[in-house]
Amino acid sequence: MKSSFSGFARQMPTFFRELEHNNDREWFAPRKELFETHVRAPMIELVTVLIERLRKFAPEHVADIPHNFHRKSLFYKK
């Protein structure tokens, strides 16, 4: 398992501001690869590092996350 997190791309704040105003599939579809490469992959890397460290520190607080968890929150509108 990877034990470091390299960070997010600099353009991600702009991506998220645009997503906030265009939270629909038509806008997202052509930007999906950008999301997968610069948002999802680094987030998985970060969460993996956090889980590894939490397992060492407080294993009773670590649970398995459903593989489809991200699908439940994508395109959610308040």
C-alpha cells in the first residue's frame, strides 16, 4: 500500500468552482478524465494514507467503505 500523498493539482479549485455552477452530467461528461486523474486518484491516495495511519493509531475507528460510496454523493444538489 502507498504511504505518501503527493497533493492535488493546482487547477482543482477552479474545477470545483465550475462544478458548483454546472452540477450536471452534460457539463461533467467531457471533464470526467480530468476528475478521475486530478481529483479521484489523489483523493483515493489521501484516504489510503489516512486509513493506514488511523489503523496504527486507533484501529477500532477504521471501517470498510462501500466501493460505490462516491456515486451516492456525485451530482447531489441541495
